[in-house]
Amino acid sequence: MILRTAVLSLVLLAAAAPAALAQAPADAAAAQPPAGRTAQGTGVVASIDAAGGTVQLKHDPIPALGWPSMTMDFKAAPALIAKLKVGQKIAFDVSEGHGVPEITAIRKP
Ligand SMILES: [Cu+2]
């Protein structure tokens, strides 16, 4: 009888294990920040591609997004791009989570 109970327990454990494993990815996804996060950063304009609608910034770390300092491209509206010059230091708002991050506002650093 003891042996039979032990076997039954093992069977139940085996049946329960896959369900527990299947829940892990859902929990991990729920822990991730939602798409479309916004943050503020500072950086220097490295290059401008007005036709392509992008600006390359050498930006300082942005802890809110978990980004170290780096040089990278951002999308930006033509009206924003028109205000920028290569070598200019700027403070900016960035929205990311929908492909290429986008500069949504430029402020004085
Ligand atoms: Cu970056």
C-alpha cells in the first residue's frame, strides 16, 4: 500500500510538472516592461540624415531604458531634425518599443 501511494504521487508529480513549466514563459513575459516606453536622455548629434528621417546621436547612458552610452540612430520628425546641427549637445525625449527608437522632443541640455 505504501509503495502504491508512492507510485501514485510520482504519477501526479509528473502530470503537474509540465503545467508548471508551461507557466514560466508567461510569467517572464508579464515581467517585461510594456512596449512604447519613453525616457529622457542627453547626447551629441553625430550625423543627420534628413532624407531618411533619422539622426545619429552619441548618447549618454539612459538608465530608464537600461541603455549604456552608445552611438545609434533615432527616428525624428522633419521639424525636429531641422533644429539640429552636427556636434550639437541636446537633451531629448525618446520613445522606444516600436522598431527604431524615436526622438519625440528636443530640449536644451
Ligand atoms: Cu543607444
